[in-house]
Amino acid sequence: MAAREIGEVILEVNNISLAFGGVKALTDISFNVREHEIRAIIGPNGAGKSSMLNCINGVYQPQQGTIALKGQTFKHMNSRQVAKMGVARTFQNLALFKGMSVVDNIMTGRNLKMRCNLFLQALRVGPAQREEAAQREFVEHIIDFLEIQPYRKTPVGRMPYGLQKRVDLGRALAMEPQVLLLDEPMAGMNVEEKQDMSRFILDVNDEFGTTIVLIEHDMSVVMDISDRVVVLDYGKKIGDGTPDEVRANPDVISAYLGTSH
């Protein structure tokens, strides 16, 4: 893994609690994420990992606690505000436009960067046409980076699952995020596809300097590419540290990793 300079804290989660009716999804969770690091969140199914990402990117509003992004503390923020502040997200279940091409799917990630109004964009004249050309050039760079050039005009629904996951990553990268939230980017992939995705995640982190928060069930991937790991179990934090520290934590071993690890 390329040597990267880990910076100051860019994202801080403070005492977050989230409940749905009487069901507690998260209880008093605190951790931070440093600039340029890959920060993994692990835990069994139902541990609250996706709920945690949903709190960070404004989909859920926690009942208690705050989230600080680049030094600004928020109790409640919506998804659009979070996106404007430089946080992008991929989803566990692909939310792509299956009938649209790879180019057009990734272009949707440039929406926040568009300056012309929707009327001019629809007409594609004058400033809107020039702006769209510039945005498409940026998208083509992402397509080259993710090595999906042969599929650029292909409807996403016709592509293999592993390549669809790359398109989902590409759409998030199109937002030029400072913090990228990846929700199980390797779920359902075979070994070769996982190796490819791991490489792209490391390249995004290294070449773009993007801070990454990663949910992943494959422990070999997590231990290989993460700088630090936070462990959740039944909505509570039971471990936090480097991969080696987490792997040796007795609570983590008994709750999740198992003695064979």
C-alpha cells in the first residue's frame, strides 16, 4: 500500500444514538475519521453499520449526538447539504438507472456541479452546452480511471454485477468528494472482482487523496486496506483501533471474528 500522509480529523461522530420506535439501532457511538485515511466499520448483520452511514450522510436524523464535518458541528443535516459539503455515498443495493448508459449514470453525479438552470440544461444551448461538455470530459476521466471504457455507452442493466458496482463508485467520484462513504462495495463479488475493487479503492484514496469510510464483511479485505477499524455489535461500539489491535481485541473476537481468526 502506498505511503499516505494521514491528516487531521475531518469527520467526528459524537455520542450518536438512533432508535426506530422501541428498537435501538445505535447507542452512544463515537469515533473519528482522519483526512486521507481508509476507516472501516465492521460488525455482524444488524450491528448498525448502514444506519451509521445514513446518519453521517443525512438520511437518518439521530435522536442524540452530533456529527462534525471539517470542524463544523451539526445536529441535523439533510443529504443535499451533506453532499454540498463534500460527502458522497455508494449503496449496498445498487441504486443505478438500469436503462441509462454508463456515461449518463455517472453524469448524474455532476448534478451539484452544474451552474446553469434546468431550462437551459434541457435546451442544451449556449452556456449550458459548454458546461455539459466540460462535465462530460470530467466523467470520461473517471471512466478511464475505472477501466470501463468499452462499456461507456452500454445500458448499465446489461453489465455484469461487478462492473455495475464500478459505475456506482464512478457516480460517487463524479461528485469530487472529500469523504467517500462505501456501503459494502464488494458484496456479491467473486474473488477477482473483489481484488479489482480493492485496487480502485486504494487508488482513489492514494491518487485523489479522498478520505474513505468503508463498510465491508470480507475481513481479509478490511485488514489489508484499512488504516483503522471501528467495530459495532447490536448498535454499540465494541472495538476501535488499527487492524492488528482490533484483531486482538477479545470482545471483537467473541462477538464477530471468531477464534479461527
